[in-house]
Amino acid sequence: MTNMIQKIAGLSGMTDQVIATDFLINAKSAVRNLTFALTESVTPEARDVLREQLNDAIEAHERISQYMIEKGYYHPSNLDEQMKIEEKAAKAALKLAK
């Protein structure tokens, strides 16, 4: 049933990309927020915990990025290709809004 709904909505094959993109954005946010928290922490124990969490978040970001690059969803080194992907996603979003 999900595949049929995706085809009707014009999103066939985009669901994984949308989920991965959302996951990548959240991973980037986690890195930023943990970095900020680390610079504001006072105790060595808190800094140790935050460093460990920051390293985990950086590793997650790397794994998600590599997955997206391998699938062709993300082109961090090729702006033209990335713009094509962003344009396709924007068109799909506009189509859903109609």
C-alpha cells in the first residue's frame, strides 16, 4: 500500500532520501548543540560525557553522509548535482501541497 501511495504522490523512491536527509540534519544539529554544551560545561565529568556524546554524533553524521553519498542522495563536493537533487525534492514538495 505504501508504494502505491508514493507513486500516486509522485514520491516513488524518495522516501528513503527524505528520511536520510532528515536524519542528517538532526545529526548536524546534535553536533552543533553538543559542541555548544561542551564549551559551557563546568565540571570535568560533564565534559567527559559531552565529549563522548559529541564523538558519537560526529560518527553518526559520517555514517549517514556516506550512506547518502553512496545512494546518490547527497553530493557535498558537487554543487551542481546537489542543486538538481534539491530542485527535485522541492518540486515533489510543491506537488504534494497542491
